[in-house]
Amino acid sequence: MSGKTWQSLLEHVRTLVKEQRLGSAGDTIIVAVSGGSDSVALLHVLHALSDEYQWKLVCAHLNHGFRPEESAQEAQYVAKISSDLHIPFELEEVSTPDYMVETGQGPQEAARTLRYDFLHRIAEKWSAHSIALAHHMDDQAETVLMRILRGSGAEGLSGIKMRRTEKNVELIRPFLRIYKTTLIHACEECDFGYITDSSNLHRKYTRNRIRLDVLPFLEQFNEQLVPSLARLAEIVGTENDYIQQETGTLYAELVKEEEGSFSFEVTSFVEVHVALQRRLIKLILSYLSPSYEKFDFSKIEMVRGQIMQSGLTSWSLDIGDKVTCVREYQNIRFIRGVPKFYEPYCIPILRNNEVISIPFTKEQLDIRLLPWNRNDSDQMELSSEEAFFDADLLTFPLCLRSRRQGDSFKLTGEGGTKKVKNLFIDEKIPLSQRNTLPLLADFHGQVLWIPGIRRSGSALVHPGTSCVVHMRRIKTEENV
């Protein structure tokens, strides 16, 4: 095989292997072959280079079950090519129509899903490093134009990647800068037989209408439309990779992960460029939802706008697919699923020493009954995590419990009472935390202390105090 087109094709792929790292010496490569001119040319090219790079090739063909008679002939033909080249052959038959009914997907989407599932299974079976696909420049142009018509952003306009990792396997596309006509010429020049898929002529498929009608019409205005669209994909793709890299850096700096939720501070977010704001939201959604592609520009911009423009310090926004965005004062949190429901609790505290585990937390309450004299008060320096009470002014048993409707709090110094709900608002306690915060109450239900927040004006230590109860909230590593 010494034709000019063929030799040029070999040299092109040889150069890409070096420049784009499309495979390494000794790799096992699964070659997806449908039987058309593109995939037949790909199999022959990789076979021609396999001795040079010590590649082990496996030919993989999926019968989609759309056209029973034609599909069977295609499978037989691809099997024969593989046999002639002494390449292992893998065949699988599926019913794409049945899968469409099960999933609600359209024919092309369903076929693509089944095809990639099959290729990844074969790659795993053979411990392959790469899956080679025969997408070419015309495919790239069609893809970019379809996405322009759908209103895609930079990520969509990046088109088909020449090389990307999926499920720990490299997907490589050595023909992405080659015209389809070049591949046909190479097959004809070398007498490589191939099959023309009759479904490629059906205008019921969007991609076919783009290829058969839209592209030829637009080429009246730009004869170089196909390479122009392919070049657009390559330029935007490189810039998109850079933005994704910056988004990853921003994510590491701003976002906190905790028990399946993702959060960041509003003040940090608003200082970021709008392009990165959108990408950050999209990245978070991709971690929360397997169907994150459904979160289009309008959804993402709705979330971003709510964060940037809302004067409310507390709100909840249902984004869809069981994902919710919540603002709690200066904190934005994304969560998936139904919010946790915490059962009310009340743990009795008697007049003795003990350590109590605080429900729904990794914390404990250490309780000590101690003698007291007036000189001790001069040395007393308390953190917000501990409190002293005159034991004789307390009505036991006390209760460590969750909040209740109507809870009130006796203020220290200024006198009067305040509702616990209003205290939480003043202290900017997030709604999601209010049901888990422990409250210490006396026998009559009066709130004495909210650890970490405030102590009431009840049972204060005074000059005549002889015995105190000292309570301290402590962290523990145990899951309680």
C-alpha cells in the first residue's frame, strides 16, 4: 500500500501520536469499527502502525439492532476484516429500540450510550489503555454547528475532544483533523472495502439533516466552513480547558465539603469574575447530580442571580433533580436529597458528676458539682463553651434538649426575656443548625444556657454561693 493519500494519512497519525500522545508503545487499543469507511480506515491505519509501536489491537463491533438484516451483514463483514488482519474480534448484539423504551432516550442518544458501555466493557476485559474512535473533521463540524443551534456555551463549542479520559481509559480520535473524503479516498486507493449505512441518509435524525442540508447551504457563504468550525472547536476547547483549570483552583480555595453538601461564603463568591462564578456553580452541581447536564445556562444563571442580587439573608431555592441551594446569612450551601429530620430529645441531668453525649453531634457535656467560695469568682475566666450555676438555685432534674416552640431566655444584666428564636436570628445561627443546638433548661422548662452562644440570667453565682454546677461542652472524635 503505497498510495499518496494512504501514506499522507499514516504520517498524519504518526505525528499526532507523538504530539498529542495518542497511545504509547506497548498499549492495548480497542478499535471501534462499525464497518463504514471511517472506522475501516482507522483499523487499517492502526494495524499498519502497530508493529512500529508494539500495539495490541482488538476490533470491537456493536450490533445496535435497528436494521436486523443489514446489521448482521455489517457484523460479518467487520469480523472478516479482523480475521484477515489477525486482530481479535469482539461482537455484541443489543436492542436499542427496547433500550429507548426503558430509558426514554432518543435513538441516537440511546445508541451512543449502549455503544460506549460496550466499548468500556471490552476495554476492561482486555485491560486496554485506549479506545480508538473514527470521528473526523466533518463529524466535528456537525457537532459544533448542532451545539451552536442549541445555544451551547464554551464547553459545548469545544466539540469532540481528540483525547480524553473516561472511566480510566483514554478515548483517542486520530482522524479528528481529517476530512471524511480523505478517508474514503484512502480506502478506495488501498482497495479497502466498506459498508455504507443506509440510516445515514434518513433526514429524521437531526445530525443527518445538519450534514445533508444545513452544512451545504451554509457553505455557500464560506467554502471553508468545515475546517472553520473544527478550528473554532479547537480554539474554544483550549480556552475552555484553561477556565476549567482555574475553576478547579477556585473550588479548592472557596468550597467546603461536608456530609454531601457543598458550601462557600457569599463575600468570596461575589468578588470572582462572572465566568468563574458560573463554572463554579456548574462544577458543584456535577458533584451532586448524575444528570447535571440538565442544569442549563438559565438554571445556573438563576442560581447565580439569586446569590448576587437577593437582599435576603436566608432563602432556599429548588434547582431540580432533588438539588437545593440554600442561603444561611453569609453562607451558600448546595445539598441533594431531603433535608435531615432530627427527632426532638431531652436528656435528664441530676445533681451529680457525669458526661453526656450530645445527640446528632460529635460533642459531649462534662458536668461537675463543685464546692465554691467567694475568692473563686475573682479567678473565673470562662469561654463560651462553659458555664457556672449556683447549684442551690437550680431546680433539678435539669434537661439537655433540642429547642421547642416558644422557648424564652432570661437576659443577663439588662433584665427581661427574649425568645430563643430571636436570639438565633441575632446571632445569625443558620436554620440548618438550629434543631441540633443543645439547650440546657431547668425543671420548669426555662432555658438556662445555650452552649457556645449565651448564658441566661438565671442561677447566677453570687457572694453567698457555696456549691456550683460547672458545665463544659467538649469535642469528641467518636460518632455519636
